[in-house]
Amino acid sequence: MLLEGLETLLVLAKEGTMSKAGSQLYISQSAVSKRIARLEKQLGKKLIEPSGRRIKLTPDAQALIDNVGPGYRELKGLIFDQRNYQDKTVITLVCSETLVAGYLGELMGNYITHDRYISISTRHTPVIVEQVQSGDACIGFCAGHLPAQHGLTARHLFDEPFTVISQQPLAEPPPGLLVNDLKNPANINQASVLQKAGIKPLMEMDSYTAAAQLALGGVASALVPASIVKILKIDPVHCHHFDVLSELTRPVHLCYRQSSYQSERIRRLIEAIAGSVPTAA
């Protein structure tokens, strides 16, 4: 019960609402509330407070998460290491959305014909790394910079270039660009490169597809990765490359626990992605 309550608190802290936490845990909103209430009773501490439509962590809850959270994820990972991946055990692959859309569609369509027990979901890179660390996912397919000291095996596949998308022709770099969330640690290098080039972030999106579509609609030029250009089949007339932004790329990695690679099925999937994606890119 204690571990169940701790897991629920960690998810609730990340999602911010009972309903979203319930969706992530596949339980009802009331079940989330009951788990938190049991944990509060066990610890003798108040852990959450209402804050509008969201919840707010108490100082005691934040201290608990800071002290116990990393160890809890590691414990889950160690338990995950003991799993035996038989033919019908589901392999979980969690990926950056743009990478799935840009590079995995045809590969996975063919792959699943001979191994149907694979589940694919999409998350941002920091969450992908956390899920692989804890064993909630077997393999991570990440775009952008990985957090330091992640403790996983990370295989660098390639560096994906960026393109400036504009409805109108551009003779020189624009003074401002639509960008993706620069607060995301995976995008840590973008802000410094743009600052050095004298380009201001105009709006921060949570979707490169949205930024590209706004650019094509004439709102402002947008910075998007090559996978989005491929997905949306953007006409080259709208794609612009400038030397001042040539160092702006995002590394693409596969990450996994070393123990996972000992499973023949997981190893086969890792090698299939590692062998196919750089060629597709």
C-alpha cells in the first residue's frame, strides 16, 4: 500500500490533477483520492491542497518526492530487470512524437507482422527517460538532449537538422521565429544558438507540427526539425537554411536499461530501429 500511494503521489505531482493522474494510472479519480488519503494517514502528514482546478503539493509532499522519488524509480527499474520477456510479453516503446511520425511508421508496420506484442506511446524526452529508468518502458526513442547522469545505455543514431519554414521567400534569417518549448531540457541548446544569431523566440509551441502550420499560414517563420518537413511534405520553396543556424541540430537516441538488451526480443527491436532510422533520416 505504501508503494502504491507513493507512485500515485509521484504521478499526481507530475500531472497536476486527480483526473489526469487517474488516466495515467488507469484508475478512477476517486481511487486516486483514496490512495492519497491512505498515504497521508500512514505518514501522518498532509500532502496535497486544492489550488483552483489543480492540486498543490505541501512542503512535506515535496520533501518526500525529493528524497524518495529517485530511489522509488530505481527500485521499479530493478524489479523490471527481473522480467522474462516471453513471446507474448508486451514490449513497451515510448517515443518522441515527431520521431514516430517521421521515421517509425513503415518500419513498425512491417515489424509488427511478426511480433504483435509491442505497445508504442509518445511522450517528451524527459518523461521518456524517466519511464525507461523506472521500467515503465522497455525502450526510449528520444529527440533532443538527454538529462545528465541518466544511468541508461544511450545509443546515438544521428543528429537531426532544423529548417526554417516560411510562407514567404527569405533572403536572410528572420528576426524572430516560432519555436518549440525552450523550457524543455531536451531543447536546451536552441535558446543559446538563437541568441547568438540574434533571433528572438516569438511564441513557444508544444508541437512542431503546430509551429509549421502557423508558419505556412503566414503567422511567422518557424523552426522545425527535418522529420516535420517529411511528415507534412512541405514544399522546398518554403524551407530555408542559413549558415548562422547550421549548428542547430537535435540528437536522436535510443535509450534502454542494459538488462533489457539481454532479452532477444528487445535486442532485435533495438537493432531494427538502429539499423533503419538513420537510413530513413
